[in-house]
Amino acid sequence: MAIDEILIESGPGETRIALLDSGCLCDFCVDRADLRSAVGDVFLGRVERVLPNIAAAFVNIGQEKPGFLGLAEARPAGVRSEPTGEQRAERITDYVNEGDAVVVQVQRDPTDDKGAKLTTHIGLTGRTMVLLPGVGEIKLSRRIDGNEERTRLSAIVEDLSANGDGFILRTAAAGATVEAICDEAQRLRGVLADLKIRQKNAKPPVCIHAEPALAHRILRDDVGPQVTSVVVNDAGVLAGLRDFCRAQAPDVLD
């Protein structure tokens, strides 16, 4: 899908977004407060039940149904998943127990019969990168072409990951300056610091970090150099989008 124009219409109770390619509709999205996706949101939740037989826990994050946390997503980053020597096989109770407060991120929204899918592996998304606190590894989008550019970007973030954080460089990182990448890493670390402050002062279940509104996420995630215009019907929404781009996607601002 090669998007070259985005139309955003704000109305009472909802925002409608059309993604176009040469005047043809590629995608159409509707954002409503009562139907908002929670994917990417971070919660301080409370473990309600632990089921060792299925190696999973159910976590209250304040939604109608408790979220599902599997063993692989409860295991801290860097911990081996298989026993060595005479070690016993790991259990979900090695990491969470009933009554525990736990920081989780939504991977998948709830459905009619299932709660949200959760992970303890937090990722904070920006325009050019995803910050992976405490992971200590670097990954690059497969859509970043050229060995020289991939080597350049890897060298930049290797210095940034010296404190143990990991990064996923997104497609928008291609061609980005050292300053732009470092500024975004600093901004995301600021988001992480705020999240930890909220965690310390919060009582579960509560959201301690929310992803931006859909229109903002589309500008952050889907706008590439081929996009020639973003048309908005509301001056207030336009001002908000400009403020967001100025802070988080400056290459989109023009």
C-alpha cells in the first residue's frame, strides 16, 4: 500500500480517517472513544488468578475481562526458557503469583469471549524506533535497505544501548540524522521515566501509559516520503496534529 494522501474528518464523538493512493481508497478507519484500541497501552495490573496447568495468569487491568498473560510473556527478558543441568522446568509462579501488582502492555485487544493479551515485555514506540527497556539488543526493520545504511544506524544505537536498553529501528529511521535518532531515544527514555513515576504512585488496576489517538498514530507510523498532503477539516484537530508531529514526527510536519 503506497499512501500518498490522508484525509481526516473530525465529528461529534468520532474521527474518520481515509488513506488514499492516487485518489483511490486504500484504508478507512474510525476512531471512537468507546471503541478505542488499547494495544500498546501500559497498565499496572493485579494478578487475579494463576493457572499452572496452562502456564498462564489472568490480570485485572480495569477492563471488563481480565487480561491473559502467558508464561513466555511473563518471563523477564534475558531469562533462559529451558532448564539447564538439573534445574527444574520453569513455572508461571516463578514470575507472578495471585495478588501481585505487575506492569503489563496490551498486545491484542479483548474479544467477545477473551480478555486482552498481555506481556511484561514493554516496548515504547516512536517515529524512528521502539525502546525496549532492559532488553539490551538491537534490531533493524527489514525494510531498511542497504548494508551501508544498516551499518550506520546500528553504530548509532549501539552507543545509545550502553545502559542495557534495546532498540528496534523502524523504517522511518532510514536516512534519519544522528541528532534525530538521539533526540527520539532521549524522548522515549523520558516517557519511560514518567511511566515509572506513575507506577510508583499508582494503585492497580490503572493505565500508566496510553498510546496517542489513532490519527496521531497514523502520522507517526504510516506517513512516508511519498505522502504529499494531510487534509483535516477541523482547525483544532489540525493544531493538535501539528503539535504532535513537532514533538514526535518532525519530518512529517511540512
